[in-house]
Amino acid sequence: MGPKKFVQQFYKSDALIDPEVMATYIHPDIQIEWQSSKGLIVLDREKLLGLTTELGRAYIRSKARITHLLQDGDFITVRYSHYIKTIENPREEVLLAHFMVIWELRDDKFYRGYQISQVF
């Protein structure tokens, strides 16, 4: 599977809310530098799986709508909007935030991520 297809498959999966699914996509030495509304957050594998667990407790559905997907070698740039459905209101889809991320792949897994988000 090519890098673009790998990334599309990831964002179509439940990886953002299911740590077991997330674990299949990430390199053991993953690191993400995330410029969020709270400042810089650096996530390693353990912290990322913990965040995914927390999201899975709060949201029953997660959907990423990709608007841009560009590849340069082992680097993939993705622009997407993240929509969720909450446990409290499972019928309403809510825009959580807009994201832009540059992924570096290694061994057919996500190895490095450089992400910025804007809460809606």
C-alpha cells in the first residue's frame, strides 16, 4: 500500500478514538509535535495512546474529512476537519477542530508528526 493510501485508511478508521486501532498505525518510536490552542504538546507512543483512550471515552464517533493530501517521498501533508459525536448527544455531528499535519513515515508506520490545530 502506498503512503497516501495508508494515510487515507488511517483517517477513515477509528484510530482517533480507539487505542487498539491506533497502535496498528504508529511506529514504536513515534513522536508528534502539536501546536494546539494550549501551546506545544509533544506526544510519544504512550501519551498518544492515552489521548486516544480519553477521546474514546468522550466520543462515540469520529470522522476526519480530508481536504488536502500531498506527498513528497516519505512525507505526507494532510489538511482535514475533525468531526465527532458525543455520548451526550449521539445524533449530532459536531466540528471539533481543523488540522494540518505533516507526517513522516518509517517502516510503513507514522514515525514523526508536526501538527497544528484550530478549534472551531
